[in-house]
Amino acid sequence: MNTHFTDVSIQKVRDYWNARPCNIRHSTAEVGTEKYFMQVEARKYFVEPHIPLFAEFEKWRGKKVLEIGCGIGTDTINFARAGAEVTAVDLSAESINLATKRAEVMGLSDRIDFFEANAEHLADFIPAQKFDLVYSFGVIHHSPNPGKIVEQVRANFVHTDSTLKLMVYYRYSWKVLWMVLREQGRFWRLDDIIAKHSEARTGCPITYSYSKKSVETLIGSGFEIDNIFVDHIFPYQIPKYVKYEYEKVWYFRHLPEPVFRALERRFGWHLCLTAKAV
Ligand SMILES: C[S@@+](CC[C@H](N)C(=O)[O-])C[C@H]1O[C@@H](n2cnc3c(N)ncnc32)[C@H](O)[C@@H]1O
């Protein structure tokens, strides 16, 4: 088990995500407007088209969904829009505020309960209940003790047959190689390098990364894996991307699409796991 970040304070993590909630710059429209939220969603699923496929929003109509680390609520809204009854938590008050506003603007407030909470102590914040789906996309690897979040879920919020859908970062990915090259190959500082470069804003206090084996160990014996795969290589030139232009870097521009897809499925940054509680 990687314990590199266990001593980092949760306040440091909270401050980081409050200073710039995830995907907050995905639109130039006025923050909090319908146009803003629509543009955030369009950009997110354009750049990460595997998310709706992984989440299977429609499948959860009429079901109870717990989302851990909802950020500004892009997936949250899609679960609710598809007809799920959603409970969404996040550590960052700024993110929760915006996600709450989003639910209001989209007319979905009655389907979503939001909680500002550290998921490592989930049962202290959320009333005891069982969920059909526990979903967490790109979250638990930013917490000091990701295993504690899994433990909270397993002990309190799932019944036999509940589904767990988890995305954590993949250690043996193209993106990690790119980071190490950027840092002059100092691979012995790998965990710090990954944390430094993992997000849009540099200097994330905590970013763990996993192999297929180590994520299996993380979720432990209370879950049985149905499906595990990697996906997602970010192919765009960053200086253009931040200006909402989508031009690929030269080495991906000339790659045939099937070859690029094969690379994503082998060296993608997102390690996506679907498991059943047993
Ligand atoms: C990369 S963002 C992902 C947000 C969202 N899932 C998405 O895909 O847009 C990571 C989120 O995890 C939240 N987070 C990190 N540690 C957490 C914890 N211990 N409990 C709850 N949320 C946490 C952060 O506040 C942040 O909003």
C-alpha cells in the first residue's frame, strides 16, 4: 500500500479544491448561469467521452446513487437527469455551492441531496442508508487515506449487489511518462511529480496512482470486480486548449484514430473499475 501522502492534512486538500474547483474554467460564460453549466458539460464530455459510457447514467433511473467527490456536479446532474435519486458529497464548499446552484438552474434540486463532507468519515455526515450505485470519478486518490473511504462505503452504504464504480489514476500511463520527462526523468520522486502535474492547476497536495493490482487491493475483499479498464490520453496542445481551441500535439495529430484508441486502452490515465459488493 502506498502511504506517501498519509500525513498531508485534509485542510490542505480542501484549500486546494476550494481555490479552484475542478473544471471551473470549462466555460467562459458567466459562472452559475445555465449557459455556463451547459458549456462545462459539453467540454467535459468532449474531452473525456468515456465518462458517460462508464457511468451508464440511464441505467440508474429510479435507483439510489451516492456520488463521492461530485466537484461542480457534471456527472451528478446527469444521474439526476436520467432519473436517479442522488446523494452527492464533496470536501470543497466552493464545489458543493456551485453544484447546488447547478441543480437549481437545471430544475433537478428535488432529486439531489448535497453534503459538504470528508468522505474518509462519510458515516458522520450521511444518514445511514444503502445505495444501488456508489460512484466516484477521479476523487479518492486525492484523499490522504483512500482506503478509509472504501472502508466507509463498504461498512455503511452498500447492500449485497450494490455496484461500485471508481476511477483512479493509472500509474503506468502515458501521462505519467510525460510528467517524468518534464521533470528531467527524476522517477525516484515519482509520487511528488504526479501530484505536482496531475491537475489543471499545478501543485495538487495529494495524488496517488494505481496499477490494476493495487486498486484491487485497495477495494479489498468486500467487492468483486466485474470490469476494469484504462482509457483517456489527453491529446491537445495545452496553450490552445486553455483558449478553447482543440488542436492535437504533432505526435498524436498524425496517428490513425484506431491506433490512438489502442494506445488509450493500454496507457490511458483513467483506471476505471466496476465492482459488485459481496
Ligand atoms: C478532480 S476533482 C473530480 C470532481 C468530479 N468527480 C469530476 O469528475 O468532475 C476531485 C474532487 O474530489 C474532492 N475530494 C478530494 N478528497 C475528498 C474527500 N476526502 N472527501 C470528499 N471529496 C474529496 C475534491 O474536493 C474535488 O472536488
